[in-house]
Amino acid sequence: MFEVPLIESKLARPRSRADLVDRPRVTRALERAAESEVVLVSAPAGYGKTVAVASWLEHAPAAWVSLDAADNDPVRLWRYAAAALGTTLPDAPLEVAIDALAEREQPLVLEDVHVLSDKHCLATLGHAARVFARLVLISRADPPIRLARLRVQGHLGEVRAPTLAFTVEEAARVLGEGVDAEAVVARTEGWPAAVYLVALWVRDGGDVTSLPRRHLSEFVTTEVLAGLEPELHDFLVGTAILSRLCAPLCDHVLRIEDSAERIAALERRNLFLVALDDDEAGWHRYHPLFRELVRPDDDDPVPRCRRAAEWFDAQGQIEEAVEYARAGGDHAFIADLIDRHQLTLTRSGRTTTLLRWLRDLPESELAERPVTLVAGAAAASAGGRPAFEVERLLAAARRAHAKHPEAWTPYQEGILRITTAIARDDDVPAAIEAAEAAVAVADDELAVAALATLAAMQLNAGDEPLARRTCAQALQHPTAERRPHGFAVALATIAITEVQAGRLEAAREHADQALLVVRSTGNVDTRIEARAHAADAVVARAEGRLGRAVRAADRALSLRPTGAFRARILLELALARAGRGELARAEATLAEARAVIADCRDAGGAPALLERVTETLRRTAVEGPTEPLSPAEQLVLEQLPTPRSNAEIAGALFLSANTVKTHLRSIYRKLGVHSRDEAVTRATALGLLSS
């Protein structure tokens, strides 16, 4: 799997400072909150949330992740959490991966949770809150993850602003002698950041009685900054744009050569500079509130943001580079980064991030960027975005290509054709035409993906023999196993064609391999994962494993496939449900498939398949068991809906356990099922059991 490098400083917990006031009262509150699985530390900026948690866990093992706006991507979020826990994110669906992380039984601290707004990120966070034995959330606002339910269930401990606010006694230890701590606390409402700012001001001879809270920003500018040497003043103001800083970065941003000395001087002055532990690069960060207050209103951060973007790009930290380029309004630089790194981002599952960057670019910039637009269309398709969104990006890419043909390569043409084929799943002939064009222009990098896409569309057309031959070409290509996405689609498609040919053993082997390849790539493309689960459903039904078939089809549908492919999965699900005796649900699924087919411009072979499935369901509704159940078998059948075990059923009917097992095998055979649950469902549908 292709990985974007991690920002190591995000995993470092803040280092305790010698001058911090010991606050056992707050530590005890955190200990009480920790009697619950989830600890929420929620308060506005400047309340010392991070310091309180870091002090509480100072001598305890804990994984720590400092979040920022770029973490609004579930894959990125949990990659960092996994790294903090000393492992890598398992190659599995995210909820399964989070379950695996929770088994490590190490507290996980997520700092600045308020930056998360993406619904998928919040959904995964809500899941983590249910499965982690100890999850600590530090936030300026309550995250929308059903806190009320956690609270009622006794799984949530909370520490909030009233607890974190300084008492008069605590403020007095910060302010020192000769200062009316009670008056300061009254004016600041115990706001720790303000109390520390007052302490700095008073230390330099200021009058505490003249400091209204609303003037904190002016205070920082006129009193704290004004008292600094010019080179430190300029350094602090100039680097306040940086969420994290180290000497080489600051040297580049400010075009100086002595940042290390200036950082050391600021540390000595205790000017809200926090050193990050265990980091040889010397990373630091400012107190967030101080960063906001220290920047003057007339500051022009654009040149410094652009230089920060350049520096992070040179270090291979492309996400940090883009964030600073966005802040600096350098749209051309962002587009260049997307062009250079789009393959890495897509293959590592970062389509959400790539599309977010793309949406930030103005139309005027995109109109000149055919390569960027193709990358965006491919990312939107891989991320399961609606077909109209993919088509819009494809159309824009074609227009940009017409203006700038010199930027076009066979690779871009191949990606455009493959993405077009997938987006036109509701028009099978058009999809086949686009896939054939992709095969015609594909080089070794894209040949397997192009052939696999063509085979999938041929299967949608109902031509299983042709799809199987095309799959064989894809799987026999020398680069097949090094192209996991195309390889997985080809395996899934050939598995379905092997079922049609009656070769179930080969079909199962191919379907299992497709699932394995998808998991090994980290499930970064919803379309490919959907095809792997669809193949598993088809094969499982053919094997008589109807429960697995239903689960696999449901999983495939949850990934939002469209057009003829979605119709095929629905029809497969209808057959599996009918086989389980769930006739009403099978009919509802069939109706949904009929509606999907009706919405298609040309659904290929789906209408013919619909007719066959409709007839199968009609026959299933009127057919009873292959032969009648014996009276003894009927007695055993009537025990199956109960919670009794086979041994308990034997005792209730005065039979031996072996006799019950014999009757069960006969019941399953006659009803055409393979499990106790399926037997109950089928028998109920046939009227052999009361509902």
C-alpha cells in the first residue's frame, strides 16, 4: 500500500514545564472522569486542557495525537491513531481496524477534536468511543458523537471549564506576591491563559487593575510583544502562522539563519512556546490562543505561508505543504502538488483529501489544468462520489485538454477512459466503448486496470464468455499482481463467470483472492471493494451458503455502486433471500432492482437477468419441500425456533442426540437450506411453522 509520510510531531505529547502550577484538584477530577471509558475534556481555548491531561498522564503510558484541519479524513485520522499506538492501521474496513486498535488496551488521547467536522470522521470517532477501554478527547466544543447516550450508559466522564478554571489559590501561585489574585480571578473568570498573561504583564511592572478581558489582544501586542527585543518580536510575529515550528522551517520562512537561537530565547522567556517531546528535530508549537492574539490585524501572511509550503513540499510532507499553500492563496502550487502526488494519494485511500484540495481551486486555475481534473475525476470515482460529479470533472478535463494538449499523455487518456467507463454504468454500451478505448491506449501502468474494467462492463452486458476471456488477458499480464486494483476487479469478475460455467471451486478461489487483494490495499477504492463483495455473494449463493451471500451482497450495496452493476447485486440478493425463505424481503429487493434498471439508459444484460430472477421467485413462492417432512422431523422442526441446543431438543423429545442430528440433516435437505436459522425462515415462509 502506498503511504503518505506521517508528521511525527503530531504524535508527541506536550512536555511538562518546570514553572507550571501543580493542580491536584484538576488531576483528581480527571481520575474520577476516567472511571468511565470515554473522558471528555471540553472547554474554550486557553483553559489548559492539554496541560491538564498531559500532567495527569505524565507517568502513564498513553498514545497521543494532536489533530488539525487536515485530519478531517477518516483514513488519515486513524493512521495517526495507529501510529501513536505503536502499530499500523490494519488492512480492513475502518470499523474493524478501529476494533483492532482498541484491543491494544492503551489509552488514546485525541487533542483538538473540535477540528473534526467530516461526518465519516465523526462516525468513526463515535465507533471508537464505544469500543476503546480508555479514550480521552480534548476539545473546544462537544463532538457530535451521541454523548448523551454515552452519558446515560455511564460510559462518559467529563471535565469542563468550571473545573479547569483557576481558583483564587491557584491563581495566586501563578501571579506571585503583591497581586490581588481574587480580583484577577474575578476579572478573568479564572481563565488560565489570561491569568498567565496577567502574570507576565505584572512581572514587567504592569497594573493589574487596568486589564479588562476584552483587551487581551491589545495587551499581547502592546505589553508582551513591545517588551521583546526587536529580533524576538519579529520572529514571534512572523512564525505565528505556523501550527508547528522547528529551526530549519523558521529559517526558510523568515529567510534568516539563527532560528534555533531565537527559539531557545523564547523558551527561556516562557512565552507560550511548548516543546514537543521525543523529537530530535526540535519541534515546538505556540499556545493556540497566543498564536491568535500575537498576530497583528495588518499582517500579510501570504509570502510566509508560501515559503512554508515550499519547505514542507521539499520534506515530502505534501499535506502540510498544501495547507500552507491554501493559507497563502497559492492555487498554482496546490495544483502542481496534486499533479505530482495524485497517484500516491489515490492509492493510499486519500481521495477525500485530494477532492477537498480540488474544491479549493478556482475555476480559472482548473480550466488550465487537465491533469489535475483527471486526477480529481479518478479520485471522485474511487471515493464513490455520485456519477454526475465524476462526469462534471471529466467534462472539465476534456475542455482543459482541448486548450492544453501539450499537458496530455497516454496515461491521462487511459485514466480518463477508465473513469468514463465506470461513471457510465447506467449505459452499458457506452461504458464498453470507453473501456475498449482505454485498452487501446493503455501502457503497462494501466493495461491491467483497462482490461479489468472492460471485462466488468462485458459482464454487465451479460456476455459471460467474453468477460472471462478479457479477464484472462488481465490476469495473465506480466504486471497483473503489481496492479492490485485492476487485479482485484479481474479476479472478482472471473469468479462470477466461473459460477456461470459451473466451476465452483475455481470461482471460490478467485473470489477469496479478490477479497484478499482488496484488504491488502487498505480498501482504498469503494468500487473495487464492492465488486469483490459482489463476487463473494454470487459464489456463496452457488455454494448454498445463503447467509454469507446475503451479508456479502449487503456489504457490496453499502458501498453505493450504481447502474447495471447495482441492479445485478440487488438481483443476487433477491435470490439469496428467496433461498432463505425470506420471500417478502426478496420481493422488495426485486422491486428495487427493477427501479434501478428502469433508471438506466441501457442496463445491458440486467433486464434479461431480471426476468429470470422474477420467474425463480415466482416458483419459489409456490414450491414446498422437495418431499414431505416425516412426523418425527416435524416435531424436531418445531423445536428449532427455541433457544434449546440439539442435546436439549433430544431430551425434550426423548430422542438420542444422534437421532436429532439425523433428523436435522434430512430437514435441511428437504427444505434446501444449510443452517438452523435458514430452516426456521424457510419453514415459516412455507407455513410449516407459525410466524
